[in-house]
Amino acid sequence: MSAKKVKKMPSWSLHKHWAEKIGLDTGISEKVDRIIDGEWADIRGGRLREKLNEAGLLEGSIKEETFRAVTLHNIMDCLRDFIWELGREPVSLIPPKKNAGDRVLYVC
């Protein structure tokens, strides 16, 4: 019997390492990580905006540092998914279209 593969999220220490490397505020980055991977793993869209707003990380529209932290988190999750899928037949390489006026919180 073979062990079932389970996708793991990149560790928060790895997220923190890259946040520091690119000059992000690690306090904001850590809050964003906890929110996205919190009670419901990898929350997105409206639920994510709601949680970011509750945490004081939004002011009407998304703050630049919060946007950068969310983007970093999602890039790392995308890399996790990409590595997970290596060797499998790709279904689509084109991400879904987003509303032109919105800043994208997740593309992969």
C-alpha cells in the first residue's frame, strides 16, 4: 500500500524568508499568511478581503504592502501547486480573466 500524497503549504518560515528578502514588512506578511492559511485554508476573493479588512490591512482599497504580501503568498502557493503537478498533463496554462478594475488577489 502506498502512502497518499498530500499537498502541503510552504512553511511560514519560508514565506518570512522571502518577505524579508524582497523588503516586505514581515509583520504585515505574517498577518496575511495567518489570514490566508487560517481557519479555512487558502481563502480567496471576497472572504479574503473581508478578513484583511477586519485585521486593519485594507483602507477602502488594498494597501500596497498588503497587496505585495498577498501576492508573495499566492506566488509561493502557485509554486507549490506547480511543483506538485510536475510530470502531469497540463489542463490549462491560461489563468481565468479578472475584472479589469480590480487588483488581482489570486491568479493561479
